[in-house]
Amino acid sequence: MKKVDLGDLRGDIVIFGGVYSNLHALEALINHTINCGISPDNVICTGDVVAYCAYAEDSVKLIREFGCHVLAGNCEQQLAKKSKDCGCGFEEGSVCSILSKTWYAHAKSQVSDLSLDWMSNLPERIVFNHDGLRYGVVHGGASDISKFVWPVDSDGILEDEFNLLQTQIGKLDCLVAGHTGIPMIRDFNKKKWLNSGAIGLPSNDGNIDTNFLTITTKNIKINKLEYDINAAYQAMQATSLIQGYHNTLRTGYWPSQETLPVSMRV
Ligand SMILES: [Fe+2]
């Protein structure tokens, strides 16, 4: 398992994930960090650069050009392995499984060999220190890259994943994950579980802005990202990615809620 230790980070930190081939959202996120004077050395992506939206290859090129730290998501690992699906573990015949066939094939057709090489070399763990706390970053969970850990999950589930990660990378104060697309700041047993949510799709709450996380000496906070939604939507239409996720950009709701715990469905 490839791990990267960033050492001590000083100044504000931006964590984001779930770009999902939404180039317009990625551009907005990068512009935000530039406007705030935050170096790419202090910016971490939790993975899934490529997925539902139109610009798979261009999103990879832009994030590499930007030069922030990037963790492997299941989408990167599956594409790099030339797998037949995204590896989210959707049940065969489920709506997510059917929808993934279209966007995954689109992404697969776009990404270059150079991008696949880059994906295959991404780390699966990132660690860093900030303001006296040690953070460990995973994509889904410590037990599985595609593990979904939801805000409604019990302290016990979080504790098990947290403890497992500590056996992999050493003692931690905070765990940062991605993969679910749902932002989360959760205190439990004197530890913290963070999830930046996704910048590439809204978080199924009817709000069309997407989410990213900031860590400063003052606070840890979920932030809203505004970007050119219409341009991202039109690009999906132009590439026939019209099976449902394109509407999510405009409604704020996912085309299927079957991966969500029942209590989180709306
Ligand atoms: Fe993922």
C-alpha cells in the first residue's frame, strides 16, 4: 500500500474530492485556492477525479497541472486496472449499476495511457500534521477503498475504521475520508471523522452548490463551492451523458438513493 507523509503543513488547508470529471467545478475550486493564497502543497484531493460528468481526461490534466496532492479513488484504481466497472460494489441490476455503465464507458474512452499511469501510481494513504493534530486521509475507509461511512453510522463503525487506519499509518487525531459524496464533521470518542463531500455533484439535499473542506487554526469547516453549473450540464448533454446525473447538477438530488442508508433518503 502506497503511503505519503506530508509532514507538518502550515497555514490553511483545503481538502476536496469527488471531482467526478466535472471540470468546471475543479476550475472553480482551484481558482478559490489561488484567490485565498493557498499553495497546492496545502491542497489535498481524496480521489474520484474521474466519474459521472463530461471531462474525464481534462480533469486529470488540470489537477496534475495544478499540482495538489491526490489520493487514489476507486474510480482511478478501476480505470488503471482496466476493470469493467467503477468498483463501487453496486448490486447487479441496481439503478447505480446501470447508470455506471454509461459514465464509466465514457470515462474509459477518454482517459489517456499517460493518465492511467498516473492513476496507477497514486497513494492510498496520506498523512500530515497541522496545528498539533495528526490527520490520516483515506478514500472510503481503512478496511476498503469503497467503504461507505455515513453521517448516521454508529460510533462503533467509525471507531473500527479509525483504529484499523492507526494500525496502518500510526497514531492519529483525525481521519479524513471521501467517496460518499456527503460532507461530514463528526466528533466521537475524542477523535474526529471528516469528509469533504464532493465538488463534482451536489450532496442530495436539494442544494446545487457542491462542497469542500477547510482546515485552519481557527476551525474545520464545510464550504459551498459555486461554479458554472450550466456549462457542466450542457457538456454532459453534448456527450450523451443524459441518464440522470446531468439533472443532479440542476436539482441537487441524486438519480438514485439506493446506496444511502434508509434514514438519509429524501
Ligand atoms: Fe469513490
